[in-house]
Amino acid sequence: IPLLYTFSITIINAGVCGCCGALRPRYKRLVDNIFPEDPEDGLVKVNMEKLTFYALSAPEKLDRIGAYLSERLSRDVARHRYGYVCIAMEALDQLLMACHCQSINLFVESFLTMVRKLLEADKPNLQILGTNSFVKFANIEEDTASYHRSYDFFVSRFSEMCHSSYEDPDVRTKIRMAGIRGLQGVVRKTVRDELQANIWERQHMDKIVPSLLFNLQDPTDRYGSPGCEKESPAELTERCFRELLGRAAYGNIKNAIKPVLMHLDNHSLWEGKSFAVRCFKIIMYSIQSQHSHLVIQQLLGHLDANSKSSATVRAGIVEVLSEAAVIEASGSVGPTVLEVFNTLLKQLRLSVDYELTGSCDPYCNNTTTTDQERQLQEAVIKTIGSFANTLPIYQRAEVMLFIMGKIPVPGIYPALGSPIAGFEGSRMIQVMLLKSLLQVTERYESSNMLAALPSSFLEPLLSFTLMEDPEIRLLVLSILISLIDRHQNTHKFTFLRSVILSDISVLKLKMDKCSRQDNLFMKKHGQRLYRHIFLTCSEENSGRSHYQALYTLLALLSVELANEEVVVDLIRLALALQDLALANDERLSLYNRCAVHALSAAYLSLISQLTTVPAFCQHIQEVIELRQKEVPYLLPEDIFIENPRVPESLERVEGEVLFQQFQIAEVLGGSGYNIEILNTPFTPQITDEDRLSKRKSIGDTISLQMDMDPRYSPEREQVDCVCVLSEARIQSHQWYHAVNGEEQEREKRRLVVERFQTAPFEEIAAHCGAKSSLLQSKLDQIFELTIRPPPSPSGSASQGQTPTRSVPVYEMKFPDLCVY
């Protein structure tokens, strides 16, 4: 009996189990049927089609199918049955691709749970498998948005995979590439829908961007060798980085760029420059053009934040800014034009201070060298030029005025630089800013010289031609040459600087008829230009480059802006230069006098051929040929060379070896030129700005140029001499007052503050009351003077009556009808 009972129970249990297996939910049976007995056989396709049809027919079961698949996958991962894991993920992928319905959100949650399980595994193959499934899911456009889905784990995990340090190089490369694709999938999935998690938040960008830059920088590309068909991690990273930046909206640019700057800082990548430049080229070409100025703002702010960093770091940022600014200017300039130049000019000033003091930050013992700062200064100047060359003409003119406003002009603009730098710092800043200005003007082309050289720009610029520093004077001449040359004729005059040609037609000069605007410009500024050219020639420390630049400037004036009146003025100026070289001026050396003679001869040879007056050309050619035989040191061939042949004296310079003013006037007058001004001696008039720009007394220079003219009188000569002597005395004290002026002003302020801090209240009140009483008395006097007696009807005051005092306007009472 007991045995029979036991057997009966066993049969009943077996029947119950079989019955329960048949009663299992259909979706579970369909899921179980897709798994073969041997996982190597792969997914059972026929059963997978049945499961897919069932999911499409009953979409409300999708969440249960996903939950059951997730349960099986977790169990298989725990039991290391990786074949079934692959089958489960393949089934999930096919269900995702086939089902697009409102119920897919719940199924996605189960799917993401399984992907997360694979990514958390230690096996690289499982991580790659999970990443591939996530990428497929990211490419699916869902019909409904998800409000609660979070991708924080995937951002963190994929970023960690991008930094994989697996021992096997091939496996490490596969893991990193999987991480890059995963981040790309996260970006694609989140940026499409505004209701999704905001991937542009700082905590996400701080993980995504450095991970991409790490692989973009990594030189160990397993698939990056030539001839390899596989995509390298760097190539994949660049494509992903471009896609990320291309999807960035206006408000997201800052969060995307900030991690790039921090990554370059943390890994000292500014110094190498090449990688930083590459990164920002990718950025500038990937973002929307209307947002590019935001990148420039970020770079400018970062440059300011690194003002006390090493010169190599600052130079790297400036180099990146140069490349980015050119790309940005070709798209949308934005409001950052003057901001760029203001920041770069500020960096120039700081660099000069650091060069002179030898330290970027004395509190941190951050030292610097002259060579490093010079390299930075060259990079800044190059950046200014490269950015300015992309601007339209009107904006470039504004930039020129902006830079000119930053240059310390003696007597007009205050000195720049720190008090420690002093005079040498101001001089260096002048040089740097003029070099920057030269970069801006190199490709500047304007058909209207009045717009290219307005008075607000030309006057302070010409004042630098009177500076003692020869480098400053040469830079000013180069700037003028760049602005006046509108047909690229400058390089054609390079050969003529050292040789006089008898036929200039071989140069093929480009010339246009002088326009009305050009005539107005020369009528307004011509005499000022002539005066400064003359005074520049009278500088004792001018070298060969100065005289060659002066020749080029005179030649360009003749080609670009000359009419008949200007031609006569220029010939008159050339003859005045000859007279200057003939004068026994102790300040001019023998070389300077010979160089001025050579400059005058070279220019007269050019202008004579441009005027095409045969007698004028013949006279100039005869003098030049005679000089070649007797005094060759008065021609460019012997003077404007590396080893000039300077004579011991200029006693033989007279007579026929000189250009004769009366003969030139005669031949020009016969050709219809107005020679009245040519017969008037050239006397440069010194303006107030010139006096302020001069460092020492200019009395000697003026006295040498004071030639008699018909309007000259002894009384005027006496007055001029008194003015010159007075000016000399005033300028002798100018340097002393300039040095002590700041100290006196500081002491005056200190006394005022001390009085208001220590004096009794009654004394302060009395002092202020006295000032107000004085002001009131002055106002009363003014009102008293403005009050006049009313005119009488007869037009004059009645006899025997004293005119009554009229009532002041502010005391008169008007009827109510007249007041409103």
C-alpha cells in the first residue's frame, strides 16, 4: 500500500508539471523557442519570426517580452553562457527594429537594463556587444518621447571605455572605438528630442568631450596605418566630434568649448600648438557659422585668464586664436571685432612688461625670458594681421583708428605700460603697435584716400616721423607706403632704390588718372606730407632703409596721387632736399648728406621720366652722367649698398653736378606747368603737434630751413627767433615735468584726502562755503553785466534823468496767462 501511494503521488506530480508547462504564457513559450539547444547554432529564425509577429499583433505584450528576455539574459550572464547572451541581444535588436508603437517605451526600459548589464561585465566582448546594440537602438526614431529615461550611466560608462587601458592593444582599440560609437549614439538619441535628458549639461560635456579629445590625440592607432581599410579611432573620434558640435545650439556652445580649453590646459597641449590648432579647426568648421563668434569669445576669455601663464602657453592660445579668427571672420564676424584687437593689444602690453621685468607673476616665481616674450609678440602681431585681412574695408579702417588710439603719441595720448616699464616700455609698445598697424594695412585697398587716411589717423601717424627712434620712423614710412600703394607698385621700385634707370618703361607701372577725391586729399594733406618727409631726411640716425623707404614713398605719391600741381610740389621738395644736403649741418654726417643727395637724384630721375618733358629729362640725365664720372658717391649705386663709398668731404659738390632750380623751372614753365610755387623756397612749417612730438629743441632745424621769401620781414624774423628760443627753453624742461608730473599729482591728491580725514568739520565747512560764496559772487557779476536798462521810446535817455535799473529776468513777475 505505501509503495502504491508513493507511485500515485509521483504520477500526479508529473501530470501536474506537464499540465503547468502547457499552461505557461504564450510569450514565454515563444521566447524560449528562439533559443536552440546548442548556442552555436544561433538564433532559431522561424521561431523568431513567430515572436516578432506576436509582438506586432499584441504590442501590449512587448514589455513582458522584454522583461522575460532580460531575466534570461541576466541568468545566462551569471552562468557564463555567452552564446545564449548573444542570441538574446540579437532577438532584442530585431524586436526593436520591427516594433514602433506607443508601448515600445516599456520594452526599451528592459532593453536598456540588458545593455547596462552587458556594459558592466568584465568581458570585452560583452561590452562591445552591448555597445553595438545600443548604437542600433540610438538610430531608431521613436514615435513618442520619454520623460523619465536617463542616460547618465551610459555617458559615464562609454567615456570610461574611451580611456580603456586593456593590455592587448587590439582589444584596447576595439573597446575604445566601441566607447566612441556609444557616445555618438547617446548624442544622437538625446539631441533629437527636447524632452530627453539634456546632454549639453556641464556634467555630461565634462565627460564626453575629454574622452573624444583623448582618442583624437592618441598616436597609437591600431588601424591608422597607410593602406589599412579599417577606420582608426582618431578618424572615428573626429567624425563623432564634428557631429556633436554640428548639433550644438546657441546656448550650448559654451558648455561644449569649456571642456576643450580645460583639457588643453590640464595636458599642457597649448605649447605644442599643432593639436590645439587642429581641435579648433574642427570646432570652427563644424559649428553653425552664426555661432562661431562665441568660440572667439571663449578663446579671448581664456587668454585673459592665462595672462600670467608662461609665454609658450599664451603664444599657443594666440596661435589658435589666429586660426580660429580667420575662419570665424569668413562666416559671421559678430560683435567681437574690436574685442579681439583689444585683447591682443592688451597681451602685447603685458608681454612688454613681462619682458622688462623678467617675470609673469612675481608671487608665484613664474619667470620668463626675452626670447619667449618676443615669440609671443610676433604671434600676436601675426594674429592681428591675419584677422584684419579678412575684414571688409570699412571695418579695417575702424581697426586702424582703434590701434592708433592705443599708441602712446607724445603730447597727445598718454603713455601705456606699467610704471615699472617706464620710457623703454612705452617705446617698445609704440614699436609693437606700429608693427600691428603695419600688418593691418598690408592688404588694405581703398579707392578713396580721404577715407583711407583721415585726419584723425594721419596726424598722429605722421607725428612719429619726428621721433628719435629710427625703427619707429621706418615703421611709419612702411605704413604710409602700404596705404598709398593701390596698384601693387611697391615691389617694382625695389630695384630703383639702389640703381637709377634711364628708361622706367620696363617697370610696367600701373597708373590711373588722379580722381577728384585724390586731388582733395593732396590739397588737404599734401603740405603736411612734404614737411614730414623733409624733416625725416634731416634726422641724423637715418640709415639706408630709411632713405630707400622715403624714395618709395615719393615714387608712390608721383604714381598714385600726382597731378600737375603735386608734381611741381614734389620737384620743389626734391630740390629742397638737395639744399639740405648742401648745408653745413653738424647734425648730419657725411653719409647722411650723400644719402640725401642720392635720394634727390634718384627721385628727380623718376619724376622727369613720368612728366615726359624732354628738356627736363635731358637736364636730369646730364647731371647724373656727370656725377657718375666726378662724384659717384652722390648716386644710389655708391651709397645705398652694404659698404657705402663715403668721401672724406663734400667740397667738390658744386656747379654742374647739382640740379639747377632755375633751369628746371624754365623747362617746366615752357611746358605749361605753374612754376610760381617752384620759385618759392621750401620752408616747412612746424605745427604744435610736431613740437610736442619732438624730443629736443628744433630751433636748429628751423633756422636751417628759414629762407628769405618776399613776405619775410626783419620784425617777423625777430619774433620767430624769440619764439624759437622760448620753445627751446620750454622743451629743455619738458622731460623733467613729464617725469615729476605724476608724483606731484599723487602728492596733491594725498593732501586733499588727508585734509578731509583729519581737519575739523568747521574748517571743512568754512572751506567749502568760501568756494560756494566765490562761485555765487562770480555768478552775480555775470548777471549784473547781462542786465541792461530798458530802451526809451525816443531811442535815448531823457535829459536830466538817471536811467533806472531794470529788473532781472529771474525776478520779474509775469501774469498767470503768460506762464505755463
